[in-house]
Amino acid sequence: MTTTLTPTPVTDTPTRRVWVVPPWSTPAAGALALVAAVALPWLVNAYVVSLAATALVMAVLAMSAQLLVGWAGLAPLGQAAYLAVGAYTAASTATLTSLGPIQLLAASAAGAVAAAVTGCLAVRARGTTFLMVTFGLGELVHAAANQWASGGSEGVHAPPVVALPGLSPMVRPGWVYLYVLVCALLVGTAVAILIRTRFALLLRGIAAHEPRVQAAGQRTGRLLLAAYTIAGGIAGAAGALAIAVTRYVSPADAAMGVSALALAAALIGSGSMIGACAGAVLLVAARDWVGGLLGGHGPTLLGLAFLLLAYLPRHRLAGLTIRFPGRRT
């Protein structure tokens, strides 16, 4: 008996494009970006330097939002409230001392305390409810800022910041930018250490499957409250840096548009702190710089960015991956 073997047709399977990145490329790119950031005041005009300082402030606020979005799985729409708390605290501290580091610490502590108090309510919610609760908390702070006795809706002015004892107050945009850059790098380093701890792994677990983390004996409510408090402290630090840049704080700093920009930057970052910072820089550039070049259409560009973020067909990008040596893809 003869058996006839019928060849099976070979179908074309979709190939997955893989980009191999050398191990030295990431440190080299980081070092190059750092050199460019430090050299920026000597390369561009004062307006661009001030814009870059504002982008750094928003990058710190985006890290605050990303800690909740990318790690805890909670999307906040009120982080500008804690930025405003930090900014008002820094402005009040400036009447006692002009030292920037003291203002930064005071603002961070105030933002953390405010987040700890309000977070007791916020972390009880999940999903869209959490988004709306944080939005409501932000609006409450916005309304309270309008009733601020010393400035009200007109805002509060602050003197120039002094970086270290014995130095002159920083008035030139270049020195203010370098001060904000150093502070942002310090905050970023602290956040980078935090997200490599067991605490961050537990937050990831809560975002993936909270009942399973609870079954393991963890009190997820306390963990989320701690994350919310830390995020408020980071946002408070952003408020102190905003005072250093503008020397002015008003209720507009607690507006929903600032919180929405930070949340959008975190979503653009897609679970990465560096991505959130890059998203904040791009959104500020689209709002202020490119919008100014196009006749003040910054809000329109931001609206288009939100639409692009909402309707971006990410499944088409699934075939493009980056493979790092020694890591699985």
C-alpha cells in the first residue's frame, strides 16, 4: 500500500519587526540629553529658556500623576490642587526665607499633608469614580484659592528664589532654569528609586488584580493612600518650582486644565516616568511655543493632542518592539 503525502501549502505569516538596541545607547542618549539640557541657556533666547523651565515644572507634576496612573492604576484629575497648595506654601514661606530648598521642602510637605487628608476619600473610589472624585477635590481647592485672604483671585507675588545661602537672588531666566533643572533631577532620582521598591510592585499588583493582593494579606487601601500622599508631595514640589519660575501663584494654577495636562502627559508616557516627562514637555511646547507661532492656537493643538491620544490605533503599533540584549521581548 502506497501512502501519498500531500504537501501542505505554506501560508505567509506576519513577521514581527524587531529593533535591536545596543546596550550603550540608553546611557549615551541620557548623557547627551543632560548635556543639551544644561547647555540650553547658552543656546536659545530668554523666552525659550523660560518655556523650558515651565516644561520642567509640568514634568514634575506629570511624574506625580504617573505614579498613580502607571503604577496604581488610578487616573487623577486633580493633581493641580496639590501643586497650588505647594505654590501657596512656598509663597508664604518666602516671606520668612528666600532659600529655594527650604521652600521646596515646605511645599512638598504641604502637598503631602493635603493629599493625605483628601486621599482618605479619594482612594475609596476606583475607575471613573476616582477620576470624578479627584476632579471635585481639585475644584474645591480652586474655589478655596479664590477666597485666599492675602490675594484672592488676583494671586500672590513672591520674591526671587535664592539657591544656596550666600548667593544672590536668581533673577535671570537662565539661572532660574538651571535651578529648576537640578531640583527636577533630584525629584526624578527619588522617584526612580521609589518605583524600584517592593512598594511599587505592590501598587502594580493592585492595578492588575486588587482582590488577589488583598488575599495575600496586604491592606490595599493603606497602600493606595500612601501612593496618593507621595504623589501629592511630588505635586507640591512642582508648585514650589512654579513659584521659582514665575514668582507668582493664582487660583488659575489649580484649574482643571493643569490637571488635565498632567494626566494627558502620564497617559502619553504609557507607564513610564521618562515618557510622562517627555509628554509634558511636548504638551507645553504645543500649548505655548508652537501655539504662539501659529497665532495663539495652543488650546486647539492641545485639543488635537487629546483626540490623538484617545483615538490612536495602538494595535497597529503592536508589531514594533524594541529588544534589549539580555531581556525578553
